[in-house]
Amino acid sequence: MTTALIWPAAACALAYLPLSPCSASTMRSLLKTAAVALLAATALLASAPLLLVVALALCAIGDALLSFETDETFMAGIGAFAAGHIAYIALFLSHPSSDLTLIFDKPGYFWSLIILGLVAATLLAPRAGDLKGPVLGYIPIILGMGVTVLAVPETGALRWALPAALAFIASDLILATEKFLLPPDHPALRITPYMVWPLYWGAQVGLLFAFL
């Protein structure tokens, strides 16, 4: 019964997908926000770790803010997502099975994330304009989430944590490319919204089931 809300969450996520490339609207904002807010409610009803509930709730707030698509709400949305990632970092590190030494058992993942952060900062900094500060501040936080998830052992349901975190990072990178790197008439913009949303929402579901 505690997972019953996942089905309406999935329905909202599916209903939002065709609206993802559309301009801001009330229905679009409601569907996007509800798709993750219902996951947060699921975690709360299932007595999941409080940090998981907080992370999902903050991301739902971030979704609501980003859905308005203004520079002001974008900055506020980045702040909400940054706080959500910090909550995920705390969740990963505070889990009873967490072991920091496991991070260095996967040097390929670790150094790939470090290099990815440097490349992303180099490409985005000259193109982010007034949003340069928030964008550059967000990069180490999202990548920190990717690094700290390596401390979670890949056993049982926890095995979903790493691929979910990587999907989250991938969705953010595509979103940043879409917003800052591609010209408005680039043909890739026809498909990027349909990549960002499934990766992002799938990541949230994966993290929910990993720590439920």
C-alpha cells in the first residue's frame, strides 16, 4: 500500500513527457511537479530515511520552479536542486552500509566524474552569462553526489543507487547543453527534452527504490 502513489506518479510523468518541449503552462507545471512530489510522498508513507524524503521534496520544488522557465525561477530551481543533491550526498554517506573506501575501488568512475566536471565548467562558464555563478556552483555539487554514491555497496536494492545517480548527472548535462551550448535552431533540441525527462525521473525512481 505504501507504494501505491508510484502509479499516479508514473501517470503524471508519462503525461508530462509530450509537454516537456512546450512552453510554460499551468498543466505542464502541475504534472512535472506531481511526478516527483508523489515519489516524496511515497518515501514518507513508507517510513524511508528522512534524507530521501527531503531530497525528493526539494527536487519537486526545483521542478516547480524550473517549469516557469524564467531566469529568476531558474536560479531558484538550481538552488533547490543543489539542496536536494546535498541531501542525497548526506543520505549516501550516512547509510549504515556506506564505506568511503569503496569510492577508490572504482577509480574509473571517480576520475571520469572529475574530468567531466572540469570539461563542463570550461564549456559552460563563458556561455552562462548572469547565471555563471549558480551554474559553476552547481557542478561540484551534482558531481559530489556522483562520487559519494560510490560509497554505497552494490548489494540488494542498493545496486540501483549508482545507475540512478549517473542517470541524474546525464540528465543535468543534457539540460545544461540544451540551455547554454546549443543555438536555438539546433536540430538536437527536437529530441533533448525527450532524453532529459526519462533520465531524470527514472533516476528519482531508482534512488527511491534503492533506499526505500
